[in-house]
Amino acid sequence: MQYRQQDDPERGRSRWPFSWPTASLIDILLFAGLVVIIFLFFRHSQAEVPYHWQWYQVPRYLWTIEEGLFRAGPLLTGLALTIKISAVSLILAFIIGMLTAMLRLSRSFVGRAVARLYLEISRNTPLLIQIFFIYFVMGPILGLDRFWAAVLALSLYEGAYASEIFRSGIVSIERCQWEAAASIGLNRVQVYRLVILPQAVRRTLPPLAGQAVSLIKDSALVSTIAIYDLTMQAQAVISETFLTFELWLTVAGMYLVLTASLSLLVGGLERRLRVD
């Protein structure tokens, strides 16, 4: 028996009837197989590594309720500081990235040289060394405390990568749009602000989201200069309780929720800005 190909108005392409149930059944079987494999792996690892799990102790390091009042535990306190550092660093990184991208595309030889030098140093040296250099060398000179030294290091490091993303978005704009904007009397600043940058940002949202996720994960390195972010708080609790696996898995889950929420937020923004 043959089925006639039908049009799918929602997807704008053709599809075959009765294909979705088959695909769904295959997906369910694959997912079930993956769950079984993960279950067997953890069961085998538990037998090979004799570790006494104590998950019941983890919630008190997240929050406690005393006399009807909610009190954040060390992990939630560290998470709040991680979010604060990441948010400030993200804003500064995007500003630095945008300015660097425009310097790379400018007609100024000095501007292009400075931008190139900054990019090569930031992208070709480890972030940990940059944090140490800014905190121990530049911090005393500029009067930076731990928080702002960490923010500056993250901003400069991630801004270097963001600048290349912005630059690729800017150069992807068709030449005719530059010419049309100039033909109606817009100066270079107006062309960037009104015509080029809105389109470039829309096109670069997915890689910028990936860079933001990378920044959140890289923020764990600020614990090396004694900032009590999420990672440092977990290390302190582990040194007292020896709940190594429980706490590190909890911290990994908290980072996962944070980065996944950011990805969903950017995905929704991308869909709203998408031009059909």
C-alpha cells in the first residue's frame, strides 16, 4: 500500500504520514537503552568503589529553616556570588568585545594593532595565570579587591573571544546595506548603531550564548584567589564533612541549572528576534 506525500504547513516541507509514531518509538527505545546503560554503570561503579552515600546531609548545606525563617546555606550563598560575578563580567566582556571588534575593523593602524595585541595575549595565555597576574600584580597598583580582580580577569579573557564573534557578525552584513545607509546621509557611528549592530547581534546570539555559558563555568577558577563562590564554598564544606561525591555532584547540578536556564533564555530571545 502506498501513501501520497503530504505538505506540512507548519514546517514548510513535505512529510510522510505515519512516520512520527515510528520515529517516536525508536526514540523511546534509544532513551530507555541509554537509561539502562547509565543505571548499570553506576551500579557497577558502586560495587567497585565502596563509598557510603550520604545524600540526606546535602540539603542543610543548601538551606535551613530556623524558627520559620529561610536561611541560605553555604552553597546557595556561593551560588549567589557566582551569579553576581558572572553577570558583571558578562556585561563588561560584551562591551570589551564590541569595542575590540570595532577597533579591528577601524581605519586606525594604532587601534588595530592594540586590539590585535590584546587578542593574542588574552587568547593564548591560560585564564588562571591571567587571574593571578591581575590580582597579585595589577590589583595592588589599581587598588582592586578580590571581587573586581576576578571580574576584570574574566571580562578581559571572555571579551577577547566575544570580539571575534562580534566581528564575524559585522562583516557578515551585506555590503549593499552599508552603501544604502551611507546614501541616505548616515555617518559611520549612525550606520553602526542603527543598521549594522542590530543585525550583527541578532546573527551572533547563538555563539554569544555559548560564550556566556563558558564564562559561567570559567568563573569557578576565581576560587583560587580565595573568593567564596560556589566552588570555594563546596571545597570548604568538603574539607569539614568529607562528602566529596555528594557535594561535587550537587555543585555540578547547580552549574547545569544555571547554564541551561541561560541557554533557554537566549533561545527564547533568539526566536523573538528571528525574522521570518
